[in-house]
Amino acid sequence: MRVAILAHELFPDQAKTALGVLRYSDHEAVAVLDRANTGRRVAEFVPDVQDAPIVAGMADLDPTDVDALVIGIAPIGGGFDEQWREDVRTALEVGCDVISGLHYFLADDEEFARLAAENDCELRDIRDPPADLTVADGVAGEVDAEVILTVGTDCSVGKMTTTMELARDARRAGHDAAVIPTGQTGIVIEGWGNPIDRVVSDFTAGAVEAMILEKGDDHDYLFVEGQGSIVHPAYSPVTLGILHGSMPDALVLCHEAGREEIHGYESFSLPSIPTYVDLYERIAAPVAESQVVAGALNTAGLEDDEHARTAVDEYADALGTPASDVLRFGTDELLEVLC
């Protein structure tokens, strides 16, 4: 499928869904929409993902070249920015589907619903969970697969990226591995999944368990996309639901080099790395003997490899496990202890 990706004025650093699609999806990226960087190319900002031109809006594209518009931004709260309306409207008017991971459902928007019907388009609100979810039975640990969950010190520290890199490299190494998508970016990339942060709280663990049971006997390794952080003042319930619902065998703790406060909640300081290890393992313990066996450090904010390597080594020392920046230095050290 040929897609345009909306990332207005937030590309690349605050458009993680856009980056995830460019890096891991099978979709062909026709363009990125970003008014702030019109006329440039993706490769000028991020050299290791699918390249595409950056344009001001859908009106700058030949509609015959695009099958769908993807909302590539995941703002806090998942709201719809009215500045995006013109691009969504234009996409629908020329017959493009629109794929959105927002909490604001485009199908509930009167104008968008009318345009989609008039032009035979589909509005795909991927954060709309299935209606048949139930509470967990506590049986995810019974599947044949080894279940590996990425957990974080905060939001946006690299859990999705680490999950995708580990699963991809495990497959390249000859292992039968699959991804369990739990968030909007993972669902867009994989084409299936449950949006855990939109599920009724009683059913969050059950929604994760259902995915584990669906894939657990067909693969040797399941890499579960983590969300949030166990200490996050807003998102900790999502983290807990995934942790208990997946009943993981192993945990990979993700962190961003230099981050000391919770993003968006800067009055809250991050605990120490050993504290995170203790918290995740103790909270998992009633349902699974999960241990933090590896770490992933996001060093994107560090300019050179020498400083990044030093930061990774210090992170590994704090964890007492192997660690890596999975984009900068690969996953070999992590896969040695995971697979």
C-alpha cells in the first residue's frame, strides 16, 4: 500500500508513529506531510529509514499515487489537531483511506464520515478495540513460546523500536519470532493487535492474554510491545495490564540516555535504574517469574558513537545485564541472552 504520512511540524523527533512506519512497515511511503520542512527529504533527518519527500500537504500530491493517509503523530491524550483537518478532508475527497491511531475516532466526525461514504473510502480508527474482550484467565504463561516484554523507565524511550528490532533480528538469525502489538504504531506496522490504552481497564490484561494465546503456540518467541512505565503518573495502569496479561518470561528495560524526569510531567523525577528492575520484577512476581535480563538505551540525543558507547556501558553496569542501543549498535548482545 502506498501511504502519505502526516507529521506536521513534529518530524522527526515527536512523530514516533511516522518513524515507525518508515522504519518497519511494508507500506511504500510516498511522502511525509510537514509544513515546517517542506522541500526536504526524510533522509536528511533520519538516514536509516525509508526515504520520501517532505511536502506541505495532501494537496501537493498526485492522488493517483496515494492509497491512504496515515496520521503519524501520537500526541499526549490522543486528540485531533484541527490544523490536520484540511489534509484529512483532501485525502477523503480524492478517494484515499485514512488510518488513525488517535483516541479521537475519525469515524465519529460528521464531516469525515460523510466524505468517506461519498468517496468510497475507509476510516480506520485502529485504537478502537474489539467488542468481545474479557478479563484475563491468567493462562498466558502456558503457551509454548518464550514471551519477552519490553518495559520502560518512561514513555517514548524506545520500547516499540526495541521490540521491532529484536523480533526482526531474531528472525534473521533463524528464530521463529513474532511481535505482539499493543499500541497504535505497532498495530499500523503489523496490521493487527489490540490498542491496550483504549481498552476498558478490567479487560486490559485479558486483551494482551488473548493475543498471546492466539500466537503463542505458533512461534518460539513472542516480543510484546510495551507501553508507558510502571511509575508513570498517567499511564502506569496500561503498563501493569500488559505486564500481568502477558505473564512474560523475560523483560528488557528501555531507557533514554540523560532523561531524569518523566516526559510531560517534569515535576516527577525518574527513580534509579536498580529501583526500576526491582519494581518490575516484584510486580510481575505474583503471576510470572519475570526477570530483567537485558537493557536497551536510546542514545539518539548523543552526537557520537564514543559517548553513546560509554553511556551504554554505564547503563549495563547499572542494570547488571547486557545492554545496547539497538539502532546504533545492534541487538546481538541482547539476543544472546534472550534466544
